Amino acid sequence: MEKILRIERVLESAERALLAGLLGFMVLLAFLQVALRHVGRWTSEPLSLLWGDTLLRHLVLWLGFLGAALAASRNKQFSMDLSTRLLGGRTRAFSALTCDAFAAMVCAGLLRASIRFFKDEYAQGGILFSAFGVDVPAWTLESIIPGGFALLLVHYALRSLKDLGALRLSR
Amino acid sequence: MNPWLLSLGLLLLAALGAPVFSLIGFLALYLFHGAGIDSSAVIVELFRLASLPALVAIPLFTFAGYCLAESKAPQRLVDLAQALFGWMPGGLAVVGLVSCAVFTAFTGASGVTIIALGGLLYPMLRRQNYPENFSLGLLTTTGSLGLLFPPSLPIILYGLVAKVPIDKLFAAAAVPGVLLLLILSAYSLWVGRREGIMKVPFSGAALARALKAAAWEIPLPFLIIGGIYLGWFTASEAAAIMAFYVLIVEAFIYRDLRLKDLPAIASESMMLVGAILIVLGAALGLTNYLIDAELPGRLFDFLHRFVGSKLLFLLVLNAFLLVVNMVEIFSAIIIVVPLIVPVAAQYGIHPVHLGVIFLLNLEIGYMTPPLGLNLFLSSSRFGASLLKLYASTFPFWLMLLAALAAVTYLPGLSLWAVGP
């Protein structure tokens, strides 16, 4: 149990740090884009960064997956949540285990699907945009899809283990 | 697998509290597999998220809203509203209505209002001798008031999912939003007079103090809402401006937020964003499959046999949405909207009008017994039993239903601001 909690803590703090950094960068970049675009209208020269909007849109996926991973760990995903209001004790522990294990199973399925997607994209090697003379291949930013589902899978697997422990204790 | 058994199992899992995204993801994987399509197609659909230009607005608005909620902006807002409206009969109740509406719109209507503002307003209301039931009902209701005003998160999400221009939705939803504010204000004035609440005299000095204190925040609604309505910038540009502005103002000018608090606010707000986006991503695959399978068409054919007229359809739709929205409003938008929009179009309902009906239903669903989210939030915030809250919100609920009827059956109410 100790070990599980430690793994969770380490994962969570890594996710938090990455989220804060990414979000700070996005707030600045998004504002810069708007400012440049509006100044550009007066000078009738396109000033905003050509790759800025594409990068921002892809980074939303990163925020989304990292946020979802954290939400999974903190049990803040959207759910009907009737059981926590109506059930008690062992039944509740059992329903938590069922739900977390089911979520882990679905995440495994989605991880498998996203690895296939990622392999295709990697093989095609499409370029998403060029910034400062560097071509950024699409797969680099798309890697968050399998990465994100892997994180979700780990969080739900850890939760299931914790649920199992709680169920044993309640006996 | 037997489809009935499968549905039963999924319903059971949903009732036990399985995450919505896992249920949708499972269905998408299962249906694609059954149709002989490679599972990576589910991910191809999910990846469409990265091509929606307005999507950037969701994390930026949410982050800005959480920053405002964590700062002392709620107190400044209440002080300002108090100085402006406090002198009227029932003035403090109107203060509550207006400040909750503004706050909900800017924090994305995620239930923060009751937590952040309710705690300030409830003791104030009780000190001025407003009846307990009225105070509880008012604050529970206003917890989602403002959902109809820009830049509320549900409006943006509806626009994204229904493919309706967000600025048009903003314009259309504001009219019934104002109507709602007026109805509730009139009721508050009436209660204030009936209870003989002492009036607080107007004070120019207090107003000047409140204006000065909130000087940096007052331009924000005008900039964001005005900018969108006047076409200066799009919803996502407005979100970029707001996030940057709020960060600078709250962290560096007011210094309400310390730099070391920011990472926690970032991850707290991104959990909400992540929860929305993962449902949205999983649902893109599923709804695409359902639309390919012509489910909306079949739904229409089925409904049309029983529900002939547009009016009756709207009535059925309202009843259905009230039940669905009690579950969870963001998931409700993501799953139900793509299926309802084509059906409603067959009945000749304008997509923007449908949007306004949907959003108002969300607002009412928030406080509909037995499961509306606001009831639970209020119960824990004010320590009142759910039964007491059911009773105290009932008059407000009836007024909102009347407003819903007006909005539903008078399309002109929401459409006149949109143009042809």
C-alpha cells in the first residue's frame, strides 16, 4: 500500500509540474498571438506567428490528457456518483473496485488503439509546422495520445489496487 | 454480445459511478469493432479535437475563472454590487443575484459560485433578516445563474459540439438571461417589501470606495463581452486576453495570489478541463458512429409517430433535458447535443434557439430535485438538509420553469439579437 501511494504521489507531482509549465507558456503565447494579430491589422502586415495557433491547439490536448490523468487519480472524472451517495461500507468499496477496474480496462483498449494510430502517423512522418527553421513532425505532439492513455491506465490500475486493499480491510 | 445485456451492464456501471468517459470509450471501441473498423479510427476522431480552433478558449477561460475565484475578487464584486443596488427594497437579494450571475459567467459555471460567493452572501442576507428559506433558495438558484451570459463554459462547449457560431450563441442567450435576472429581482423586491427589510441608504462614499477597490476588474466584463459582441475578437482571443489580464492583475497588481499558489490553481482548473476534454474526445468517435448509423434520422421517425407538432416536441424535449441534466451537465451537452440537433432541425427549430433552450434547461437541471448539483453544494456549504433545500428552492424553480416556457415557445425572444 505504501508503495502504491508513493508511486501515485510521484506521478501526480510530475503531472502537476508539467501542467503548470505548459499552461503558463500557453497563456503567454496565446496573448502574444492576439496582440501581434491586432497590431498586424494596423500595419497591414501579418505579424502573428504562423505556427503559433497550430501549436496552441495541440497543446490543449496535452493539457487535457494531463488534467484528465490528475482527475483520474483524484476521482474527479465526471460520473453519476449515485453509489457514493447511497451505498455504504463493503458494497461501496466493491462498486469502487468494479468501476476503477472497468475504467482501467477501457483505458488499456484505448491505449492499444492509440498506439496503432501513433505508429501510422510516425510512419507517414507528416510535418506539423516549421518554427525557426526547424520542421516539427506531427508525431512529436501526437505522442500525448498514447502517453495520456498510458497515464490514465496507470492511475486506474493503482486505484484498483487501493480499492482491493480497502475491500480486504473492510472484511 | 446481447445488446440488451450490454446496455443493462453499462447502465449498472454508470449507476455505480464508472467514469462517463470510460463508458463512452467502451461503447465506441465495441461498436467500431463490431462494424469491422480498426480501433485506431476512434483515436482519429479523438484527434479531431486538435483541429477545433475554439477549443483553446476552454482551458484559458477556466484558468482565469479559477484565478478570480481564488483571489479576493468575489469580496470586491459583492461590495460593488452592494454599493450599487443595496439601497433598493430587497436590495441585498438583488446584490446576490447580480454578483452571482457575473461570477458564474466568468468562472465557467462549475459550481464555484455557491462555494465562493454563497459563503459571503448568506450571513449578510440573514443579518438583514431575510427569511432562511428565501436566502437558501436564492443562493442555490443563483449558483448557476449566469450560465446564459458570456463567456460561460457551457455555452462555448455547446457551440463547439453543435457547430453553432459561439458569438451568436452568446448574443442569443443573453436576452433570456436578462429576463431571468429581472424576474428574480422582481420577486426579491416583493419579498423585501413583504418582510419589511430595512433599507440601507445609498452612500456615494461607499460607491466610490468600492469602485476604486475594483478598478482593475471592472473593465474586464466590458472588454470581454463588449469585444466579442462588437466583433473585435473571437471567443478564443477573448479567452487569451482574459487569462493574461487576470493573471497580471491578481498576481502582480492586487497581489491576492502568490506566485507559489499558481501551480496549484493551474492543476486544479486543468482537472476540470481534462475531465471535459476526455469525455469530448471519447464521444467524438461514438457520435460519429451513431450519425453514420443514421440514429438521429431513426430517432426522428420514431418520435414523429407520437409527437406530431413542434410545440409538443419542445415540451418532450424540455422534460427529457431536465432529467438528463441532473446527471452531469458537461457530459449531457457532449453526448446529447449531436443527436438532438439534427432531430430538432427536422422539426424546424433554429439551432441557436435550441442552444438557448438547452442551456436554460441545464441551469434548471442544476437545481432540480432530487439530484441537481447545486442542491448538494448548498447542502454542504450552508449545512441545510436536502429536504429543506427542496422546499426552499421550489418557488424559484417554478419561476425558472415559467421563464423556460417563455423562452421555448417564443423563439423571437432569443433570436432577435442574432439576425437572420
